[in-house]
Amino acid sequence: MNTAGGRADPVEEYAATLAGALYGPARDKARLVEEVRDGLAETVTAYADEGMPRDEAARQAVLEFGSPAEIAPSCQRELAVAQARHTARAVGLAAPFLIACWYLLWSANPGQDWLLPRAAQQLAVHLAGVAGAAALLAAAMTAATGTLARRIPTPHRLPLAVAWAGTTASVAMAVAALALTVAALLATNWPLIALAGSLAAVSHAVVAASARACRQCARSTA
């Protein structure tokens, strides 16, 4: 957007610069940038109504608001918490799949006393532990960034903790997907196990991407 004189609108330049400095969920980021743009636009209008030329009003509004570098840290902290909530939800959704994988691996029986079923059952025990921990962590993370955040400040390192919890859950999903794929080749109920393996692979991709975004947001607030 340009001003009447052909120069770029300071408000739009400000919003674009701020957007380029932020990382986080696209919808939350767009909302924050739009709020800043609206606030600047209202200030520009107020100055213009007082008789100040619009170009000068825009520059004065930007000057009073503070540079994008000055307000970006507070915006980034908000986006980091928002991304932590997204990741916590992804981990919470992954937990039931881990439990299902635990059951299928525990009951896998290709009809022979091979090493794989015994190893799969041992792996299932570990997956059950990860599933339980993931479910508890997801609930605690969601509470810490939701209802509890209205009463107490969100811990500064919480987004990083959520990111690594999500990474752990995604690794568990990848291991489960591989184990289920191998087990499906030997088990009599291979269609069900193969389906669970596919769901585990999809869950791994979703949780891993969310955890990676959460780590990036956490690093940006450091």
C-alpha cells in the first residue's frame, strides 16, 4: 500500500517488518500483526483528525508505538505460548495412538516363538510408559498455558519443555510405526497392525512438525 505521494505507507511497512520478525502459528501471528496494524491505523486517524498531514501522522504514530524490534519480543512470547498449546494438543492426541500401539505390539503373535514378538512386547511396555507420560504432560501443558495462565504467569521455559516432550512423543511414534510395520509381516492380524502402523507414522509427522515449530519459537524468545 502506498501513500498519495507514491511512498510506502509507514503503517504497512511496520506491519510487514513485524510479521517478518515473528515465528509461530500462522493464525495467531496474523491476528497479532492485525491488532498492531489496527492500533497504528487508529492513532494515525486520530492525528489526521487533529489536522496533521497523513504522512506525518503515520510517522508520528509509528514513532510513539515503538519500533518492530522493540515490540517483537513480547509478541514472540505470546506466539511461543500459542505454539506450545498446539504442540501439547498434538501430544495429547498422540497418546491414544501410543496406547493402541502398545496393545497391538503386546498381542502380536505370528504363530511361532520368534524373537520379534518377545522384543515387540518389551517395546510395548516402554511405549505404554511414554503414552502415560505424554498424556499427563499434555494435560499439564494445556492447563499451564490455558486456565492457569489467567492466574499465574506462564513459565518462561515452558514452550521449550513442551517442544522436547513433543519430540520425545514423535520419536516414540516413529519407533512404533517401524515396529508395527515389521510385526504386520509376521502377525496373522496384519491388516489391523498395518493400519495402526500407518496411523503411527502420520501421528509422528504431525507431532514432529509441531515440536519443531515449538523449538523454533522457544529459541526466538531466548
